[in-house]
Amino acid sequence: MLSAYRWLALLPEDLLRACTQSRFQGSGPGGQKRNRVYSGVRLTHPESRLTAESVDSRASLRNLHAALARLRMGMALSASLPGCDPAEAGPSAAQPAFRAGANPDHADFPRFALHALHLLAWHAGQTAPAAAALGCTASALTRFFKSDKGLWARARAIRAANGLHPLK
């Protein structure tokens, strides 16, 4: 868990240096450019054993950025949520404060997601105390969770594990 906070706090170029990159040919629609050029990107982070890839674009650089964003979100969603106090593991003064209205495309969204999930788990799946700890309302926190499909599923799983009804 603490390592997930550390990985997500890295600058994108530092996280890329910690990953192995591989390029491959994309398949599917896109014509000769997509089928003949190695524009697909696969990133593997050896320490976390997570892999993310992107073949969405014909441009290799766009795919690299998309794969990195997917890897960071994967780190946030796959982190174990132990019983340590979120105040000890969460964002430091150097990191940005939680923003409930953050878009999933925001660079700090994975860090916000990890911290919100950690607080939700710490408060046994109850959104009101988790939201209060984040400085927002329970409905704003629920909207934040809904903004990403994987994040929504993880938040609902935390609530189910604590015997609470699913978020709607």
C-alpha cells in the first residue's frame, strides 16, 4: 500500500524509467499505418508486476501516454488497503489535496483515487466519514467514484466486504 503511494508520487518520466517498454504492431482497423508500424506500447512495472498497454492511437507517443495513465490507475486500483491510518500513508504536504471534481484524465486522479479508496476502507465502507476526511460531501465522493468504472467497482467491493449495501 505504502509503495503504491510512492509509485504514484513519482514524476511520469521517473515512473517510465522504472518500467520496461515494448513496442508492437497494433491490429484491427486503421489501415496500413496501424498494421505495419510498431505504434502499440506495453509498459511493465517490475516492482508491482503490473502491465498496461495502449493501441488506441496510430501515434506511438500518444499510446505511451495512454499506457502510462492506465498503469498509474492500475496501481491505484490494485493496491491492497491494509489497516494503517490513511493520515500516515496518504498525500503529504508536497502532494495536491484531494479534489472530488477531478476528471479521470487529470494527472493526479490515480493518487486521489487511491487516497479515497484507502479512506473508504479505513471507515469500513461508510462514505460520510470518508468524505469528511477528504473535505467533501458524501454525494461528491460517490460522484468521484462513479467517474471511473474500475474505481466504482472497487468502492462497491469495499462496501460489500463491510456488509453495506452497494452505492447507487
